[in-house]
Amino acid sequence: MFSYDHLTAFCATAEEGSYSQAARRLGKDRTTVREQIKAIEDSYAITLFNIEGKKAVMTPQAEAFYKQAKLVVRSSEALNSHMMNSYQQVFTHFDIYHDALVPTTLIAQVESAFTQRFPHIKLNWLHRNRDEILETVSTGTHQLALMQYRLTSDIKVPYRFLNLGSESFIACCNPKHPLANSNIASIEELKLEKQYITENLYDAIPDLFGVSPDLRFVSNNDVLIELLKLGGWAILSKAQAQPYLDRKVLAEIAIDEVLSPPRSGIAFYFPVALEKEKEVLHIKEILSLYAKKHFT
């Protein structure tokens, strides 16, 4: 019968393509990793890897077993997390990471509603790029995230998520900009002007959101708004832009070739060990109410 250590050795070798690299990743000796894999091979009379030079290449049998083995490893890690956190946790704060696509109105809604229910718990709102976040959330004890949703079959990082839906995006500029004074602008006209864009939005769908050859990257939405006051144009989520549109700080640009606005999804990510905690469940309730009103 295989053990957790046997499966982690197998999965690490499959992912690294090398006994040595797998051993380094697991903090074990190469000999130990090889012996654990050989124990599986001997128990089930199979060959999992062929050695080609310095590479350990999976056999067809190993490829057939890999995904299920990885799921067993993930389930074991999730069970361990639940058992390690089975005692009553006392939270003093949560770090909620978010990227530039998350509407500020959503952040404000969570802050207000959560503080009413749990006034003794602080929420820290930390802006990060998407790729920095998932590993921290999956291994953390009080780290959560709101960011762009991407459909993926990646099973390497254990976490839970709630897909909130998608929001629409519009093009905006300073109300005094020539683009705002025309009834409708063409893509060619937009290409003639400088475009500001957040890194996360560009990374999401560069071919769709990166229009102008004169593209300027910005990490922070507040900085982007200030730059738009000086010139240029940008694509913003409708929820992000609406307060500025209402105050006439920005104006929406109608685009000739766009019949319906592009959309992008937002999701809430949290550690497996926290999925039953009342604080996280309450945040999910707040997000669900907001999503029903603002997302599709």
C-alpha cells in the first residue's frame, strides 16, 4: 500500500522531471525519493519512470496515475490543515490581497459590512499582482484574496474560491479630451492617442485591452485616474469608473466597433483550512450580495 510520502515523491518527480530536483523540492535525499518511488513500482509491478540522460520521464502508466495521485496528495494536505486548525481560532485580522481589477466599491462594501459584524477584527487591504497572491493564500492562516478569475485545471496550489461573476469594461478619458467631445470614436482614433492600462488588465487579455501602440502601464488605479486628468484614455471596469463619471471627472467614450462591452470575472480566494470559519463565511455572504447586484 502506498503512503503520503510515496505519492509526494512520485508527484514531485513527475513535475520536476528529475529525482534530484524532486529531492531538493521536498528537502530529502535523492536516494530517499528514488526508494519511495521504487516501493510503489515493486508493490504494483509497474514502471513509473524511464531515465533518459538526466531526466526522469513518466511512462504511460505514470501519466495515467498522476492526476489522481495529485488529488490524493491535495486531499491529504487539506485534511491535515483542517485537523491542525480544528481548535477554535481567534482572528485579530485578515490580509485581503486584491488586484487592480477589483472595484473600490466592492472593497468598501466588504469593509463596512464585515466591521459591523466583527468590529474587533481588522481588515488589511493589500494591492498585489495576481501571480504573487495564490501561493500566499494557499499556505497562509489569515490571508484572503479578491482578484481576476481565470478558469484553470492547475491542481498544484491548494485553495478554495468563489466565482463572483463578471463585470463590464468601458473606455474613459478626461471630459475635455477630444475623444469625449465626439459622439462616437473609432478604434483607429483610439490608436492615435496614448492609452493608460493597469498591468493586471493587460495580462488578462492583452489582445483585447491593449489597443493603442502608445501604451503606458500603471500599477495603481488612483495613479491612473490622476494621469487621465492630464490626457490620454483608459479602459476601466464600469464599477470603478462610475463614481468618476457621476462627478464628471471622467467621460465615457462610445466606440464604433464595440456593440457590447468586454467583460472579465472576479473571484474570492481563501485557504482550504478556513472554508468553514464563520468570518470567511460572512465575507462570502457579503460578496454574494454585491455580486448579485453588480455582476453578471
